[in-house]
Amino acid sequence: AQKITQTQPGMFVQEKEAVTLDCTYDTSDPSYGLFWYKQPSSGEMIFLIYQGSYDQQNATEGRYSLNFQKARKSANLVISASQLGDSAMYFCAMRDLDSNYQLIWGAGTKLIIKP
Amino acid sequence: EAQVTQNPRYLITVTGKKLTVTCSQNMNHEYMSWYRQDPGLGLRQIYYSMNVEVTDKGDVPEGYKVSRKEKRNFPLILESPSPNQTSLYFCASSSIVAGELFFGPGTRLTVL
């Protein structure tokens, strides 16, 4: 069965430091997509970054990058130069692109940036 | 502006009083979905739809109904709400090809 695991329930990071949020996944499907979403305290879900299973290069979007290690089935989110506004819940998700397109969600990591 | 809208954003109601939460997207997306989010339980899918007139149950469909009569709209219906349906609800949509899920702003529902 497909599964997403985020092993860090919470993290404290000093402002301006880089932070890595862990995500491992389990699937037997060859074609899938991996997503990261941010949920600030205001509640909205904000899409951050996407990595396709066939993408050769790691995805990057501004200060966000996805460290995709396919053999290890990990898709860690790296935030460079963290800011106070990065404090939020972060969710990793996986989508099967061959069959039913459903997203499987991780439990989330609560990130708190300290000034 | 490409967006998913939900209404109402906040709702307090009483047990048994039927309610509908509307969801609309303007991106011509085939796929639409409803989630509920509860503390410590993450996002759980209620229902989803792959296209007009095609709906399927998610992980927690009990107590909910949906319909997809038009591509842009995907209302969530609670026929007889109960307190255990107090939650934060999200509607989301995507193009099946592109994959990224666009979320609405969320609806905070309290059932007394």
C-alpha cells in the first residue's frame, strides 16, 4: 500500500539557518508525483514544490528545493535561509499518476523559526 | 485569477440541520476533492470526483454527500450534521495531467 512518512512532528530552527524536512514514501507504482504544501496558522494550504518520479533533476522553487533520492524513496524539503514567516505546518504528499490520481498525505511537520 | 472558492468560510450550526458547503473552481479542472482536517489526524479525503457525474468515496465518506453536475462545482452536503463533523474542510481541484492540487481557503464548521 502507498504510504507517506514524516518522522519529525516538530522542529525548532534558528532564523537564517537552512532546514530539512524529512519525507519518505512507499509505492510500487513507477509513475508518481511528490508534493510539499505549507499550512500557516491562518489555515490555508499553499503549494510549494513538485517532483515527478521521472524527473532527472531535483526540483527547486526559490528558497525551496526538493532532495529527491529515488532509490531511498525519500523526498526531503530543504528551505534555505529560513525566515520567521516559514513557521508553519508542512505536509508531504504523493500522487499516483497512472491510476486513480489520489493523493496520499503525510502527518505533517510543525516548523517553528526562532528569531 | 485562477482559484478555488468555498462558501461559507465559517459556519456554526446545530445537530441535524442540513447544510451545504459550496466549492467552485475556474481552472477547468477535471479532478475535484473534499478533505477534512482534524488536529493530529492530518488531511483525510471525504469524496472525490474525476469528472462530471463521476464521484467516488474517499477515506471518510460517512455522513457526507457530494454531486458533480457541472465541471466547476463540487458541493459538499451534510444531510444531518453531528458534532463529530466539526472540522476544517478543504475543497481542492487539479488537472489530472498536471497533478498539483489547488486548495480552497477552507471552511471551519462547528456542529453544536
